[in-house]
Amino acid sequence: DSLTLDLSADSTVRAVSLTGDVVAALAGAKNGAVLTLPNGTVALDRETLTALGSAAQADGMASISLASADKSSLTDAQRKYLPKNSTILNISAQVQPKNGTATRVHALNGTAAISVAYSLKSGENADHLVAYYLAEDGSFEKLPVIYDAATGKATVKTTHFSTFGITHEYSSDFSDVNLRKWFYNEVNTALENGWFKGLTATKFGPDDGMTRAMLVQVLYRMSGS
């Protein structure tokens, strides 16, 4: 079983700081530890806890934070690939041995599961929720999201701590639409509004020509008819 540290009663808490020996002790739990904050939970497996405790050393400190973020806090490279209407999260870890230098931890030796509240909007489908891990240099990784309708929580599993964007990706079924394409946000806007539906269940056809009949149909939908 996992151990739970519940700090959710204080609405101002956004981080947990523990001594290295406490982190190492938490690593002894079979399924690691769950840190419950007012704005979400961070579940750390034994491998992650062991690495953090070792890096902090027994009398040092390890801190883990979970906070909402906005576009202004991102690098230019991150903003370039941030899907529109994303819920932006900044999850960070820092270790500091006693009398040592504080160091941010990005790559985990194990896995973390981050859960936050997410309200599905009208027309959204939980199966189309995805998350993007956005590194400061603009590299990214698409991650699945597990949505619990009963609790309204979206959960992302990751091996990195950094910035994440959770978004409803209308284009997720189409193999020819991805975040690196210049038309990504435009296609998702068109799908969200029902202007386009794609050529097949898995092909949107952004590079295909449009017939006159297709154009008439799109204009008809855009007019609200």
C-alpha cells in the first residue's frame, strides 16, 4: 500500500518539503507515497522516492510542488507548442543536501502520477483528453490522460517533472494532425465548431484538395444552418 501525506486542508499550500531521511522512509512503502495538496495530488513510486531521498541525503531537504501556471511563465519555445485552451501545470522537484546547492530534478528514476480537477466542457469527450509534457527547449511528449468522471479528476503519469498542458484534443483520432503541424490549433477549432469532420475516422486530410461541394457544406455549417 501507499502512504498518504494530506495537506489539502490549507488552501495556500502548493509544495511539500521533507528531509531526505523521511523521503527515504516513504520509499519503504510498497506502492510509494501520495502527496495530497489543495489543488491536486502527486503520487510517487518507490524508485522516485529512493532517488530523491538519496540526492537530498539524510539531513538535506527534498521539495515537490504542484501549481497552476499561465502562458506568461513559459519560455518562447514552450509557448510555440502549447495547445490552445490548455490547463497548464508546473510540477517541480528540488533537492538540497545540508550545506549544499539546491538542484532542480527533471528526470525521475521512476514514475509520478499527477491528478488535478478537470471539468469537461459541453461537447468534450473524456477519451480525447491528452497531456503534453513541455520541456523548456520546446521539445514535448504526448501523454494519455485517465479521467475519472465520478471525482472529476484527470490523471497523468510521467517520468519527468516540468510543465504540462492538459487539453481536449478534438483531432486525437486523426493520424495526420499533430502538434508540430502549423495547422494543429486551426484544425481543432474547426472540429470543435463542427465545421469539418475529416475524410475518414482516422484521416483529416489537411493536405487534400477541397471540392466545391465540400466548400459549400463547410460554409453551410459555419453559418449555423
